[in-house]
Amino acid sequence: MRSRMPVAVRAIVCAVSLLSLVLPASGQPTADQVLSSAGFSAEDKQRVLNGEFVTASAKPVSDRDLAVSMAFLMKTSPENLSRLVVTGSLITTDAQVQAYSMFKNPGSLADLAGLRITPAEAQALASAKPGSSLNLSAAEIAAFRAVPAGDQEAVQQQLQKMLLGRYQAYRASGLAGIKPYARGGGVDRDLAGDLRKATEAAQNLGQFLPRFHALLLSYPQGMDADMEENFFWMRSIIQGKPTYILQQTLVAADGDARAVVQRQFYASTGYNGEQAIAGFLPVSSSTIVVYSSHVFTDQVTGFGGFAKRGIGSRLMVDSLEKMFEASRTRAVP
């Protein structure tokens, strides 16, 4: 899908925007520099200014990685857009999200009171075992299997307790606090290692905002007053399956521009986790969004993995375009 702005608006934006691409605020990278560094051609840049969603090649960091890069235009300021993201106002532009809420610091079970599960979900959790159908540590599997069979309320309480524990561990220790997923046969899947690789590969962030880039690797060490964060839990239906997700959103200001990171440090099924990094760059009265995402899943490994990753990435692009198109109407002040 290629969405375009009205011709008159597009002409005005392009005329003024081209000047903004060349004449940034002092010390702040231009949109042209960031787009070039992300692999977008001169033709791609003009298409972005014309209001199109444009993709660029994205290099995966492992054989579990579905990597996507996109750029597009939003008719709002970087400040307004980052505020909508960090407060969670755009979460429901993803049609898969059924319920969500923000954690308060230091977090409590009351923050998860809105998380409700069905009898089928309770049964799946109570019978959990090591493998790729559910992402749980060995200790979490044991805790669910210790719940009395058929006690939906008790399973739900255990799920809320587990999610709270993962949130608090990550907030206290960052990547080191993420428990690995038990896959059976003594094999664990280390999501923290995948997220670290994705962060180390974020060359744009390292080049233009090295302090923010370093924070993602050392979190929670390095948080400063000019950085803002929030944490959310979500219950989504992904590929027909209920999925419980924990997400951190971080924003750093650089003049009028913003850098935004969304790190999903837990996902219960379907995929292992995700890290998305976006630059919100001022262009006239609008914002160029340069977006890069790494989604990690065991479902694209093994025989035919390369083809699976290609198909998976295309599906992700289609889904992201729909979500960001919905975001455009939400983001207008």
C-alpha cells in the first residue's frame, strides 16, 4: 500500500522540507544524513517526502532475526509524536492489541489487574513444558505446573506474578535481568543476547547519539534527566494466539529531533522479543520517521530459514504500514 498526501499539501511540504534536509539545527544530524546512513537512496528520500512508506534493506543479526527498515512522513512534530509513543497513546493503532496498561515504578500486581485470561489460556499455561510453543524459564514452567489443575483464577494470578517479576528484574538489571526461555534437552534461548546484538548493530544510533546507544547496552545505568521511559504490558492476539508482552519505551531528545526505542523484552509465544529504533526528524511542520526493527523468532530457523525470513519480513512490512497509517490520524495535533 502506498499512501500519498494531497497534491497541494505535498508541494508545500516538499518545497520547505528540502531546505530543512540541508539546513539542520546546529549539531543535529540532518534528515538527509540519517536517511543516507540507513541505506535510503536519493529517490527513496523524495518518495518519503511525497508521503510514501519506503523500505530499505535491513541486515539481520542472527538466523532468528526478521529485520525491517522503513521511512515515512508524519504530519506532526517530533515532540508531539514522541509524547504519543512514550505515553502509550498509539498502542491501539496495532489491531492485535486487546488489552494493555502502564506499569508504575516499582510495579505491583495492581498494575496487572486488567490482564484477564480465558479457560483455554489457563489450560495451556498450567500444562506448559519446555519447547517453543510457550516462552517460559524452567522455574516459570514449574510454577505454572504447581497450580491446581483447572483453577483458572490461580493460573491468572501466577501469570500476573510472573510478568511482574520479569518487569522488575529487567528494570533492576536490564539485559542481564532477562530470564532465558527453556527449549528442552538442556537448551535455552537467550533473548538478551539477541537484543544486545540488535543494539550493537544500530550504527545510526551509535553515530548520532552515542550516549543513548550506550544506555541501551548498560541499562539501567546511564539514564539521565533528558531521557524519558515507560513500561507497558499488553495482551495481543498474534496469528490467532493470545500473547502476553512486556515493553519498554525510551525517548531521548536531540534539539528538535527525538530518538525512540521500543524494546519488547518478553513475549509469551509466537516470537521471542523485539527491538525497534526510530529517529523522529523535524522537516518543516512534519516529521520524517526512520524506523528499524529486529523481531526474533525460532520459527525462521533451520531448513528453509532464509525463505521464511523473507516471507516473514514482507508480512511485517504490510502490518507495519497499516499500523503506521492508522498512527498518522492519531498523531495530528
